[in-house]
Amino acid sequence: MMEFGSRFRVTLFGTSHGPQVGAIIEGVPRGASIDLPRIQAELDRRRPIGRRLATRRRESDRLIVDEGIVGGAASGRRIRIHVANEDARSGPYEELRGTPRPGHADYPASVRFGTSVDLSGGGIFSGRMTVGLVAAGAIARDLIEPKGIEVLSFTRSIGGIDDALVPDESFAQLRARRDANEVGAIDPTQAAAMAKRIEEVRRDGDSVGGTIEGRAVGLPVGLGEPFFDSVESEIAHLMFSIPAVKAIEFGAGFQVARLHGSENNDPFYWDEDGVVSTRTNHAGGILGGLSTGRPLIFRLAIKPTASIPRPQETVDLIRRTSATIVVKGRHDPCIVPRAVAVVEAGTAIVLADLCLRAGLLP
């Protein structure tokens, strides 16, 4: 399945080293304003060009609208957008055919689809496929922001170095601080330390992972569908579709296992505007799968990039022997900074879909 969503539906197409990658978006109301420069700006946030610490693959990722957007507005039909793959180099992957790369989908994909499956650059399992998610997320934001819903994501840690947050800052302030450094963290001192750590592992021929925090504010109380399509279920579903995501937690997350109920419960009160609020937000803005009106907060664990230029033990599926490989090519020593834009886009996609299902959007 390359499709996500019920009312706001996103279908990804293409492969990492094929002619193009992109998305088909369905469910956008006719006449909805679509900010094309914004889509391009979000694609630019994700791409590696201009990033000192990223892969050397040089993709311009220039947005091409195939159908569904006319004069900056949705036509009411499906939207198809894509970018061309301009710098694909499949040679190093052909050399590894039949010898699955540790940490990649090569082995289970070869069993499922046969050893002739196209895994150049990771094929459909590549992080390159998130181009379509980012573009669709920009469109989703055009739908939800007029309703007062904002989304934000940023790097929370890299290689064991934690970001330092100022909890009462606005999204605009956090976004400005995040965008002022290459790793997407909030605190400039910690951002510099993270960048240094990435450079160290790159020199060692290794990689490093980290965590990303996602937030959303302005959610109406009661957004979400009970049980299987709860806010957590939908966000977790999409986030785990992002390559390299290995864990997710909402609010206090795994810390709740160490708390008493008296500590974990968020007491209700009437705020100064006469609105029901909570003293704390251990629930991360969600109760019973529905939004509480408090900020939605979740964090993702991103694994170290699997492709590293070190000898690694594997097997030869064709000769049925043991083997040792060195993964060549161009890879990020840390995928976290570029994944920040993807997490933000994915959050917007989920919230747009839930808003459409709740009848909050035209």
C-alpha cells in the first residue's frame, strides 16, 4: 500500500533512482487556495543541497504540477505533483545485488518480491519517497491553518546530545530558532554540538541517530475518531511509514510507566478566558484518542543511517554463502535534520484528514 488517509488521501509513486518521485493528493476541496511557492520552500527544507552535513546527492527537487491545481487553487479533481530524479547513480547498488545491506529492507524485499526487485538507492523503501509526503503536507497546511491549526517539528536530540528548550516560546519564535542552524534544533549551543557530533561520525565512516519532536496547536476539542483511528493511531501510522523511524511517544511518553496516577493525570481547571484547560499536559493533548484542546506533543526516535562505508557482514542470497560488503554511494551521516520537514508534513496530513472527516473543512 502506497496510500494513506481517508478523506485527505495521499498516494506516493516513483522510486529513489527512477525517473521521478511524487504524490497524488485527493480530497482537497475545489477552490481551496494552494500556495505553490510554499510547497517548493518545504521541498527545499528537505533536500540536501546547501547542507554541509548531508548526502552529496545533488537533487534540485523543482516542483512540477501535473494536474489538479489551476491558478493557485485546487480544481476539485486529484492533484498530481512530482520532482525529477536528476542525480541517480545506480552503479554501486548493482554491485551489491544479492547481498542485502544490513539495516536496509533488501533482505525481506528480496524474499517478498524476488532478487530482481529494484533496490537502487533503496527503491520504494528509500527516504527519497518522502518528497511526496512533504509536498502533500504543504497542501494540508494550506487547509488547516485558516482554521487556526499550526504544526511544528524540530530536532530534539542527536547522538545523545539533547536540545535545550524554552517552553513558553511561540511557534514563530521556535521556528526562527530552528531554521537558524543546519541541524534544526532550537538552542544554538546544542545545535553546534550536534553538528560537531555528525561531522565526527562522518569522518569515522559511521552514522548517528536522534529524536524529533512534533507539535500542533489550535486543535479543536474532540478531533479524532475513537479507537482504531484515534489521533495517536493515525499519527503513529503515518510516522512509522517514514523510513528510519523506530519509536514514538506522546506527551510524557515512556515516563508514564514510572508515575502514579496522581502524578500522571492532568487536572482540569477553568482558565482566564473561561475555557477548560489542564494544569499539566502529560497526555500530550490527547485523551481517549480525541484532542483535548491542549498542544499535541509527540517525539520520534530516528535510527542511525544504515548505509555506512565500513565492512559489514552479510550473506550472498544467490551463491548462498557468507559475504562482506562495503556500502558505497552518497548517504547522510545523520538523517535527523532532513527528516524534520517530513515529520512536520506528516503531522499536517493527519490533521487535515481528521478535520475533513469531522466536517471542519469544506
